[in-house]
Amino acid sequence: MANSQFDHFLSEATYSDPASGCSLDRDRLYGLYVSWCSVNGQPLGTESNFWATMKRRISPARNGLRMRGPAAADYILASYPGLV
């Protein structure tokens, strides 16, 4: 899988808001990636490949990333089925 898929994921499904003090933790970030792949018909990469690539792109702690877009909605609805 080309690393550019991860760049597309980060640009389409996240935005940086370091001033907020909030960050996506590991579970939420990977869950958002799974939702992004599903929504966009992209092949899901292995979790180990995802983290190896993310390590080179973002800080794992206090990354300042927030969710956005259709993948965020999909992730939230999948995580909290009572909302539907």
C-alpha cells in the first residue's frame, strides 16, 4: 500500500487544532482510518503498517488532531449505535 493513502486519510479525515489541548488517541485515530477506508472504498492496510507510517507523520501523544468529514460521521455512528 502506498504511503500516499495515509496522507489522503490525514488531509481528508483530520485537522490540526493544537490550541484545543485535545488529541485523537490511538484507538480513535485507527478507528477513524478504518471508517475512512470504508467510506472511500480504500483497501484497509494492516494496523502495524498504519502505526509505522503515522509515527513518521504525527506525534503519538498530544497530536492535536481532530476528526472531520464523512469518515468522522461514520466512525461516531459506528461507535455509538444508540445515536441512530
